[in-house]
Amino acid sequence: MRIQSRIGVELLAALFVAVVGMVFRTLKLSFREEAPGVNPYDPANRDHFLYCVWHDSIVAPLFAGKHRGTSALTSRHVDGSFVAGVLRRRGVTAVRGSTNRLGPAAFRQMLEALKTGHMVITPDGPRGPARKMSAGIVYLASRTGRAIVPTAYLYDRPWRFKGSWTDLLIPRPFSKVLLLGGRPIFVPPDLTPDQLREYVELVQREMDRLNGDAHAAATPAFDARAASAA
């Protein structure tokens, strides 16, 4: 469903934030870091990172804590306007662009944002394929010197809302969510096209590994909960 009215988009964004925010107040959230200092919600952490998040999992990092100087890349189409409204209400600055077609103005805005805060990028958006890396985040890491932090999120029995090319996962009230932050990946400057592809493949492997680790760590606890409720 597409909402063309700007007022309609804003109202829908406000409703989404209110409802999902209430859900998250009932959840049991568990954070695990493979390296110190990669939790974006910890005010003691001074480093700024590029957080790599699959498109279907974006709800968890958006609502799991208080954002401090965080920005996120979102598309310029109508769906992106809805996402921008949600981001704004969560204290996140929206940069309008695409990981595949990032204009000069958006790129300059991202460079400025990374001087003082984190940047969240969904490298499989805005058109997919789902959970497949595009090169934008690696290129940005090479240009800025900011490390990429791969992430993974595992929900206990989530709701799945079907989209045109991927689902959107939203946890059920009073369920569990596991949030994992991987080891930072530093990308050298001045990469050749072949080297750029190598780092894209490296980040893809780390995202896949981390999601596998999340399932291995959380599934026994989730299964135990399901068994006790049966």
C-alpha cells in the first residue's frame, strides 16, 4: 500500500512509532558484542561506526535504545518518506539516497554525519535482493575511515509483514530479542574495483556468520520458552 498524501505519511509514521514503541517496552532485550565499544546505545562509547543492518531487521536497532547523533540512509521514494518520518521520531537523522545511487548532496551529508555520530545502512535496500550486499557501505567506509560493524537480530516468534521483495520483522509483545554486534571491519582507502568486491564479499560473509551465530545462541532459549508455554 502506498500513501501519496504527505499528511497521511506523517500520521502513519507517528502511529507506527507509537505502537511499536509500546511493544518494545514489553520485550526482553539481550545485547552481545564481539568487540568492546560497538554498542551504539552506550554513551561511554566514543568511536563512530557504519552499522550494517539487513532491511528486514531494521525495527530492532531503531527501537532498542536511545540514539545519540545517529543517522540512517533511506530512499527518496514515498516509502522512504514514511521511513524518514519514523526515523525522525526516534531521534535519527534521515539521509535521503540509495546505496546504489548515492548523489553528491547525500554523500556530503553522510560525510558530515559521520564526523559526530553513527550511520546505519541497509545494504540490501531499497530494492533487494534480500540479505545480499551492495557496495555502497564498503565504499563509504573506504572514503571516511569509519569501520563497518556487522549486526544480527533474532526475534522470538516475530510477526512478518510481507513487502515487495522482503519481509519486515516485528517482535511480538513480551517476547525476546537478541541483538549482536560483530567485530569492526576496517576498509583501506583507494580500493581498486577488485579490492572493493573483495571487501563486499568479506562483509557479506561476516553478516551471514553473525546471523548464524545469533540463531545458534538464541534458538535454545527461544525453544525452551515455547516448550514451557505449550
